[in-house]
Amino acid sequence: MVKTKRRYACQSCGSVSHRWQGQCPDCGEWNTLVEDAPATVFSLKHDLSSGGRAVAFEPLDAPGEVLERRPTGLAEFDRALGGGFVPGSAILMGGDPGIGKSTLLLQAAAQVARSGEDTVYVSGEEAAGQVRMRAARLGLADAPIKLASATSVRDILTTLGTMPPPALLVIDSIQTMHSDTIEGAPGTVSQVRGCAFELIRYAKESGAVLVLVGHVTKDGTIAGPRVLEHMVDVVMSFEGERSHQYRILRALKNRFGAVDEIGVFAMAGQGLEEVPNPSMLFLSGRDEPIAGSSVFPALEGTRPVLVEVQALIVRLQSGATPRRAVVGWDSGRLAMLLAVLEARCGLNFSSAEVYLNVAGGYRLSDPAADLAVAAALVSALADKPLPPKSVWFGEVSLAGEVRAVAHGALRLREAIKLGFERGYGPPEVNDGLRGVDYQSIAQLPKLVDRIMASA
């Protein structure tokens, strides 16, 4: 009997190695090599240029059925998807354990089922009784969802073949699925890839919307082979801190809509509630301004969200090394901004501890947050509050220049809608909007002079 050789596949790039290593030799990622079942290698005499069936080609303007999006019944979910489910699409949703993925999909499945569409929910992690218990707690026990607890892909596809294709098929989760045609335990690279391929093929042939729930690694990326993200049409991430009530549904990949769109939910006793105005979640709502606090109009896709940036400066009396603590922003960008403030504005942060926090557990990746962070740092250093009801945005260069950012007018409109009266940013922004006093800042030293001179 021929001894089967072991092989290890990288979950990031898909390269194959015949021995385990801590680092992938191709992409350089660490701890991504996972044992995989060897693939069947056909002999070279098998020529694939003959023996198959001819493929029919069609022109781009060929008449066909127009695909209409199916709304989920949750406006925030539809926003993140780009307008709703597309028939025949495959959606991969990832998120930390306990963040609320199953709760959100159960609520969406209940809304689709109540609208008269057939909905199938297959749970591989929980028993049917456990899912019913959660549905009763959420007030969804009367929803006509076809519920099953199974892990065999053959059993699932056989059952689906005996009934009309459902409008929505939820698999929770893909890491628990198992195919008897592939060697390996559930959750391995080959099993996840093979099971996902069979389920996606069923969705494409039947027109059903397939939603796969995926686990995430300790780094926050979706577990399993990276090719899984290329196989699906939409990749969504359900984010948030368990200590905070809000949750953000973010589209990382969308073949049918814009990426970086978000839907905001709040965890409540009756499940996830939609938040139509997420800016109110990330603002403190106080009447009197305090030093070290600024408001930044962030942009998530096409939605502006106002968030509060808080800074604290603590002077050290001894010669201890000062700390730099950042929550919700890039620590490397903070170090760069502190260097610009010291080199271009003459401020001294070397003998002080700097703490920066984005309120509400929100995480900023927009480069336009530079000016808001700089304003909060200077305000905390001078112990002077910023002008009340003001927003700050703009990208800061290493030369101390405030550069233009995208959609400045859209950011100001959101600020006006929430009652803000002043705006500070780059000169290129159209300042013809009514209801806001916009003042341009071309150089970072002018920002410092304005804050230092304020009462």
C-alpha cells in the first residue's frame, strides 16, 4: 500500500508545502499552513481538449431575465448589500464569536419568510431546539422558516433537490459542513473549499440566495482558505465590541454594489435594532465643550458618520519614557502627526504621555481624520476647548499642509443636519453651503494659532 504523503496548504495564498513551517515561504504570512488532503493527480494521458460538451456563447446584449433585488426587510442590511439580495448570489459573512451573526441572519430570514418567500435555515453548530429558543426570545417563532440541523452537504443538497428552490438559504456555518467525497475533518482547507463549491453551484443553478457564515481567526480575517473569498459574490464583516451595544455590518467585497457601505445595528433585548442615524451613537451629546475633544465627519461608503475624537495629555515629572496609547486609530499615523506638530508647529510632546480615543469603540481609517486628531491634541495640550458645535476634517502632510479630501460638502451637510454650526478643513472645500460657518485652514500652524488664541 502506497503511503499517503502529507501536504500543508497556506490559508492566505493557497501555496502547498510538503512539511509544516511557521511562515509561508511564498506570501510570508505566519501560522497559515494547515494540513490538507492531497489532491488526486490524473495521468498525463488524460487530454482535456476533447470528451466534453460544447459551451454555448452569448452576446452581451442577449435578451434574458432581469434580476431584481429582493429586500431583506432590514433597511441597514439592504444598505450594506447595495439594495438587497441578488438572486443566485453567494454571500460570505464573517465576524467574531458572539457578535450577533446568527441573530442578524435569523432576523433577516424571518423577514424574508414573512414576505411569502421560501426560506431555509440550516444550522451546523446548534440543534434545532436551540435555534427555536433564540427565535422565541427574538419574537420570531411565528416566522415560516424551514429549519434543519445538519452538517452533511450531500444530505442538504439531496433534500433541497426534492423541493422548489428557496429564495434564501442560510448555512451556519461553512466550517461545520462535511462532504463524504473529500478526505479530512470538517473545517479543514479541503473540506471548506469543497463544501462551499457545491453549495455555491447549487445557488447559481437554482437562483437561490446563499448566505454562508464563516468563522474568523484571532487576527479578524475569515478562517479557511483565502480562495473562499474569491468564490463568493459578496464578503461581509460584522464588527463591534461586545462591551458596546452597536454593531457595524460592512461590505468588504460586492460584485453587485459599492464596497465600504455600512449598516449600523444596536444590540437590544429583542435582538438587533436598526440605527438610522448612527452619528448619535458616537457623539457624547454634552452641552458644554471640554478640552481635548473634537468631532470628525467620517465617511463610510456614501454615508457620513460623525464621531468624537478624544485626546488626553499628561505631563511627566520624572524621566520615564512617555506612553502613546491609541484606541480606534492607527498608532503609526499618530506618531507621524505628533512629529509634524513638533517639527512644524514647535509643540513639545516628548515629555508627555499621549492618549487618543475614538468614542463609542469606532475605528477610523479615513485619512481625513488627521485634522480632527491634531485639533484634539492641541486642545488637550493647551487645555482649551475647541469652538462649540464645530467639525474638523482634512489630511495633514509631512510639510504641515492641510490637503483636500473627498466629499467635503457631503460631510458638512451631515454636520448641518445634526445642528453643527462651524466647519474647519482644507481650502478646496465648497463653502457655499448655508447654515454653517466654514473656515479653511491651509497650514497646521494656523490651526495651532487659532486654538491658542481662543478664549
